[in-house]
Amino acid sequence: MTITRRLPLLLLLALLASACTDAATRVAYDIESGTRNLAPRDGARIEIRHVPSRWPEGCAGSYTLHLGKGSATAEGNGNFHINRGADGLLVRCFNSSGNPHAWGTTYHLRFVDVPEAVQIEKQGGEAAVIEVERKAGRAVVVGLH
């Protein structure tokens, strides 16, 4: 097979591999991309809207989004460490039979501080909105609705 015939196949495989994330990681990715639009001045605010995907490893029915209290510290060169006592981001989904599935991550703490835990329950397909404000130069979660 020539390289020109392999290229579309390789691009398709790369696209499919990049789409394979879980429900919590997708929320964290939305936080990452949303905070890029947050103005650098203190007091700037942004709302990050997240609608859960059903596939892969997502929510077909109702869900709970929990952002636990926590923060991370940049160590330079793109490296971070999660600060002691930090809680994570948790998405708990309920399927049609009521059985829960849950996914968690701390990846979002690279982009936001969460001074107090916030949690919300939503119906399937309903958006959760994360409110973020710039405080003392940091992006801080100030609400969830």
C-alpha cells in the first residue's frame, strides 16, 4: 500500500483514538478550552457550558457533576502537581435501569481552582454551566448551574 493510500486510514484512526475519552475527561477538556477565553484581568467571568455525550463512556440518562475543592501548582515546563487534600471532578451517570457509572479526573485543576465543592444533578442531554472568574490572576470556579 502506498503512503497516499495509507494516509486517509491513518487520519481516520487518529481521529477515532482522540475521541475515546470518558465523561469526566470531556468536562475537563471543556474547562481547559473555556478558560482560554477568560480575559486576563481580575473580575473577568466566563460561563463554560457542558452537555454530556452518550458515547464513548458517557451519560445516556441523568447525571451528577461534582467539582471537588482543590487546586494545582505549576512547576514549569508544562508540569503540575495536584495540591494536598484536593478532590477531583466526578461525573456519575445513570442509565435507563437506574444503574450508576462514574468517572473522575483531576486534569481540570491545571486550569481552575475550586475553592469550595459544587455539585449539580441534571437530566440526560441537559447542559451544566460552570461559572469561572479571574481572581488574583487565577481562574476560579465560582458557580455551577
